[in-house]
Amino acid sequence: MTIKYEWRGDFDNAALDALHADGFGPPVAETDWRERLERYSLGWVCANEDGALVGFVNVAWDGGVHAFLLDTVVAQRLQARGIGTALVATAAREARAAKCQWLHADFEAHLRSFYFDACGFRETTAGLIAL
């Protein structure tokens, strides 16, 4: 298995929709990811295996020193093989290169070990309002 990681990599909207459905559950939405990412993101990382999109993370930002991980996803058949960790490491490196000082992530409880142990995040106090 050879995975290629690419900052601001090229992707097909349908392929990213399908990856999201595989990783997060149906339904497959028809999202214009390209427009959304170009408008709101510092960048994104694509993981490809033989030209097929198998992993993705979006790096949103505030235009200053804060970057935020969104939509971290790896195809189910390839999970627990280090692909997600490599996606996050690439995102962190590129956010640092863009002069960001902080990389934020929020996540569900079952992903705690991934973010804290595998990716090196540390616990902080934060707040959240469901809208």
C-alpha cells in the first residue's frame, strides 16, 4: 500500500462525497467541496492510493494564527493504518508554514486516543453551543 499525501491536492467532488459517506455514514451529499474549501480554508490534505481518494482533512482558519481541523476521514477499509495520523501531521506542518500558532480539533469521545495519543493534541478547556 502506497499512500500519497498532498497539501491542497486535487479531488473530485463526488469522490469526496463518497469518502464522507463511507467514513461518517450515509447519505451521500452533493457538496461543492471545491468552492467551499477555496472560500473558507487555509488548505486541505488528500490521501490517495493509486489515484483513488482514501483520506482527507480540511484545515479551516481565522485568517490569522488559528487553524481548525474539520472532516478528518479515512476510508473504512484503510482505517487504523496511520493514514489519519499522516493527514493530521501534514495539516499541522502546512498550518505552521502558514504562520499559524494553534491547531484546534474537536471530536467525539471515541476519537480521543487518535487525537491525543496518535496525533499529539493536548487537552484544553473549550466551550461549545449546539445551534
